Amino acid sequence: MAGPTAAERGAKGAAGAPPGRSSTGPGPEPGGGARRFRVRPRVLLPALAALAFTGGAVWLLYGSPWLRVDHVSVSGTRVLPPEQVRSAAAVPGGSPLVSVDTEAIEERLRRALPRIDSVEAVRSWPNGIGLEVTERRPVLLVQQGGKHIEVDAKGVRYATVDTAPAGVPLLHLPAGRSPSLRRFGADRLTHEAVGVVTGLPERIGRDLRSVRVRSYDSLTLELADGRTVFWGSGEEREAKARALLALMKAVPKAGHFDVSAPSAPAASRS
């Protein structure tokens, strides 16, 4: 007996399909539209609070009248008047404290006031700027036209003063047409002298009155009571200092000491 025809099989398959579905595939989602998303209050409220906090913080730092520069303090000065430092710093008064460029302030001060060795500009909340200054200290003086040029421990000539600071020795360099000066230059000879002076034991440094430089390898220290020390070059500074201390102890009445060769120092009365 012949089996069911194709039409009969199709009718049977349609009759056996679940309600709401076609026999050929899944049907549309209930409702027939796009899926909807709901924003829950417990997510939205914290986001709005964070946005409000950020906006408030930005306004407080940049827009409020309470965090604006209204004073500048200066500390660490010895010679420079604080008002001169404030003027050279040119801190923008009334500006939001957070927006002040502290690095630019430091650069202006170093450029305008060579006496400043280092400076740090710091924000002093809620409305101030602090300038912490370290001034250069003279270790040698160069006489020029009745005045004195101060030289610091780095060999920098940074200021000219009318009155010599107490206790700072003089530096005598060769004359302008000296072969040694032409060969090595004043800066290098000054650095050699500075290196010798800053490395001296305190006992000798207290008695030092001047340093006379004739050439790179000919430095002479002039001490109190007319005593002199031929130092030679700026090399072997520690060994020369030890030799000088030993000589002064062994020959206390000597007027001249020679430590240019520290392994064979010498002393004499003249």
C-alpha cells in the first residue's frame, strides 16, 4: 500500500508543531519589538554624586576666592632683603594657588639674583607661596677697583661688594698679560685656588689671609703673622694638608713651609 503523500506529511508536521512556532524555525520575540534596558537608581546615583564632587573640587581649586595667592614668604636669606626676593620672584598675586608655576618662579630668581645658590618655591595652602632660599657663601675675594668680588665654593663670581666680608681670604691672580693666565684662563686658576682653600683643615683655614696664584702649579698661601706656604699645584690636597700640619707641629716657629712635594716637605724660618 502506498505511503502518505508529500502534502499529507506537510499537514501532519504543521499540526504537530508547538503553538506560536512555525515548523521552519523560531518565531519573533514576544511583543515583536527591540529589547529595553532599565537604568537602576543604585547605579545612577553614585555616578551623579561622583560627577558633582569632581565639579565641586575643580571649582574650589580654580574658581573659589579662598585658594588664591595673597602672600609670599621668604626664608633662608642672609644678605638679600626679603622684599628684593619677592620682587624678583614676581609671584602672580590673586591667581589660583594650584595653577602657580613654581619652577618658573625658581628660574626667575636664579636668573635675577646670582647670589642665590638654590631656591625652592612651595605652595603653602590655602593661599601662600613660600620661597626657601640658600645663598652662596664667599670662600675667596678678588679685589677690583676698590671693591671686592665674592667667589663661592664652586668658583662662581656672583657679587661685587664695597666692604670685604670678615674672615674671607683674598685671591691674587697673575697679571692680565701673564703667560700662565693666557694659557689656563682666570676661571681655571680660580677653581684651583678654591679647591685648595675649601680642602684646608680648619686650623689652617682660620689663619689664611690670601692665596697667590702665579701659575697652574704655583700656589702660595699667606697666613697670619706673615707665614707662607708654598703649595705648588692643586693636586694631592689631602696629603699636602697632612704634611703641613705635621710641619707646623714639628717646627712651630718656622716662617715658610713647602709642601709642594708632600712626601718631602720642608720648613724654614724665612
